Amino acid sequence: MSPKWGVRCVLGGVLMGLANLVPGISGGTMLLAAGVYPKFIEALADLSSLRFRRSALAVLGLVGAAAVVAILLGAGPVKDAVVEHRWAMYSLFIGLTLGGVPVLWDMARPPSGRFWVGAAAGLIAMAALAWLQVAGSAEGAHREGALMMFVAGVVGASAMILPGVSGGYLLLVLGVYVPVLSAIDALKEALKANALESATEPVLDVVLPVGVGVAVGVLLISNLVKVVLERYEQLTLGVLMGLLVGAVFGLWPFQEGLAPAVGEVFKGEILTVERLAELAPDKYPTAFYAPSFTDVMMALGLVGLGYLITTLVARIGGATPRRR
């Protein structure tokens, strides 16, 4: 593999890692923009078939290492931005999400009736997930547990395979976005302080099950996508389009974290003064609020900015998967 390809793989890995932290941006789209998407999928297919070619291992190694570094360095700042400036970040996420629509549309042209059936199914599925997200926020609970984190890893892996599908957004809908980023940030701080024992809990409870889920998900989804795209291309692309457009349902920007009061039931226990003092802002339940005209205009501006960013990045590679 030439040095040029090595640089492209590292760039694609960095972009994919940052994309997995940000709801709305697809890691697959970032690999496509860097021009390494076809080789990445080919390398995954070789690995899942137990064909260990050096070029394939080099691609996966460079992309994977660059993505891990980007995730470790970016998890803390992204999490803090979401917690402290939720309306602005969610507005940006909406634009970033919609910016992936042209990528999938180019892959599907000309759309058939099956495409629109799949799009409707995907749209309904995302509307249902958004409703579950609102219900979970109303109860004030982030979902936890090793099994949920494993599922989150499997789901998040889809962002590495499917252009236009955001793994960060799916983690947000599942209620594990902030817990996952918090655990990654805790691991980074422990590594910086050379105090790995302090990261034992987040690693065992979150990082490890998520990592196993990502590994399993990448292998399963890469082979599944290959099969369904070969047999049911229009239907599959339609479902992906519905998932992408429907992602906006769960990103209503005008919501904020509200600290629960002493005496309220939170995560199955009555809050005391001591327990409330220990509660971090990223654990607060969220509630909707009525925006002002200025809020709406600023949000629309950020939506437009996000759309422009994803559209421009997606065009850097100069081709859709089908055209390649």
C-alpha cells in the first residue's frame, strides 16, 4: 500500500472517529469522503472470511487506530458541548443528518416503488424510536447495563458500514450517548494520569461491552448489508433513507437538562440532598421549552451550516459507492 493510501486511511479514520461522536454524521459517509470506503468494506469482507491479506490488515489497522485516537481525544469536548449547549448542538446535528440525504439519493436513483415502501418503513421506525427517547427523558433515566452497552456497540457499528446512517444519533435515541462518551472520557483521563485503576468501572461497565458490540456488529452488518443490497437493493436503500430523514424526529433542539428536586424519584430511588449533590449535569432529565423567535432563527442557521458541512465533506471523495 502506497504512502498516499496510508495518509488517506489515517484521514478517513480520524473523520470516522469524530463522526461516531457526533449524532447526525455517518462514519461511512466520512470514509466515502476520504476515498477509502470501498477498500475498507473489502478489507472487512476479507477479515470476516478469514482471509488475512496484508493490505487489508493495513487498511483496517490504520483506519481503526486513527478512529480510536480521535474518539479518545474528542469524547470529552463533544459531551460537554451537548450538555451545556444542547439546543445549538442538536440544531447542528439536524443539519449534519440531512446532509447525508444526497449521498443515499444518488445511490438509489432512479427510485422504484420498493424504495418508497422501504423509506416509509424506516421513517415509521425512527418516529417510534424518537417517541421512546422522549419517554425515557421524561423518566429521567439514561439506560445502563452491560447488555444495553453491547447492543449500543452493535447498533453504533452500523455507522461504519452504512453511508448516511449516524451511529452517534442511534446511541442518542437508545439513551446511552452521554454515558458512553463519559466512560470514554474517564478512560482518557486515567491514561493521561497513568492511573488505570481509576478507570476500572467505566471500562468494565461501558467501554468493554461497547467495544465487543462494535466488533460483532461490524462483522455482522458488513455481511448483512452485502447480501441485502445484492438481493433487495431498492428496498434496502429506501429503509436507509427513511432512517436518515426520520432521525430528525429525535433531535428537536429546544430542550434542556433540568436538575431534579430533592424528594423526587430518580432512577428508582428517592433523591436526598447528598445524592442530588453527587448528580452530574449530564445525568439530568431533559424537558422541552418554548423557543423565542431569535432561538428559532439561530437554530435554522445552525441547521443550514450542518447541512452544508456534511454535503461538502461527502463530495470530497467525488463519487458515491455505486459510481465507484
